[in-house]
Amino acid sequence: MDKKPIDLFNSYLLNLKFEVSDIIDKNLINASSLDNQKKLEFLTVLETILDLRLQFDTLIERFDDLQDVAMAIATGDFDKRIDVPYTKDLFSTLGTLINVIGEELKSNVIKNHYLLGALETIPDSALITSQSGTILFSNKNASKLLNMEMDDLKFLEIANIFETQKQFGSETKFANELIRMTTLVRPFNRPVISVDLTIKKLINNEGAIDGYLYIFK
């Protein structure tokens, strides 16, 4: 099969780069004189430009691979990966980055999926908040306890459900992994009720606090 014009041009660029690199590596230009030093500097810059052009052509040629995997990850297929060559170029850098994002999302999304699924099966009421106290998840039992739809609970500040208007998880004295206490919560349009509350820190892979898990009994 005949080569495309772009393939022939890339072959020419690649050969030219090898020739320029060979001249530089073998010190065929004596840099002792100012004129030769300028020639060496020119060839060094030319080598860099040729290398970048070849990297760019490879990136364009395999852009569909990057796009396909990025779209798969965006739609929830976290197992799709880019075949990254053992080279240090633009395509390898972007391909590696997309693969790392896929690995991280697979780890965290699957972990969260099982966590949220497990919280729906327990008999207690459960809420998950961000570190700042915004409710991110409510199981069905918490929705019943607080007399609010799960969608209405989402993004509500946790302090608003307590009679004392406190976000217990944000207290600086929260030195232990767990807090246990008896406190009062205020269901929507219903009398205040007493509950046994357990609060647990949610720690991410870097060891920092991602948020808090509130369990009500």
C-alpha cells in the first residue's frame, strides 16, 4: 500500500531529525569560533522544533484514541485505557494522564457506589456531608426520620436538622475517629425528637478529611 503524503513527510522529518541529532552528538561542528557556535545553536533549536513537530503529528494521528477513552470514562466506563508507548512525548503524556484519571475515578466511584448501597440496607438513618457540612447523601430511613424528600435534604446544611443548630463534625475538638452522643433533631413540620447520634470521619486516599457520616438511631 502506498504511503500517504503525510506519512512520507513524517518520515522525512524523522530522518532529518536523526541527521541533525547525529551532527550534534558527534560534535561535527567545532563551537570554538563564534560562527560555528551559532551554527550549533541553530541545529540544537532545529532538533527541538523537529521533535515537537513529530510529537504533534503523532498526537493528531492518535487523537481519536484519546477522545474515545476520554468519552468512555465520561460515560462511566472506567476500564477503558489508552495503549501508551514507552516514549516521552505529547501523546504518551496525555495518554498516561487520562489513564490515571480513569484509575482514580474507578477506585472512588466504585467505592462510593458500594458505600451508598450499603447505607441503604442498614436499619438506621444515615447522612453523608462534605467537610463544610453540606448534605451530599441521605438514605431512605433518614428521609423518613426528618420528614423530607431525599432530593430536598441534598445540599441542605447539616446544622439545620439539629435543634441546637450545630454542625458537630466541624468542631475542632473532634479528635477521635468517632463521636457518639444523644441529641435532638428537628424533622420538617414535626416535633423535635431525641436520637442517638454517631459521627464518623470520612478519610480520602491522601489521609485528609473528605466529609462526615452521620448515623441516627
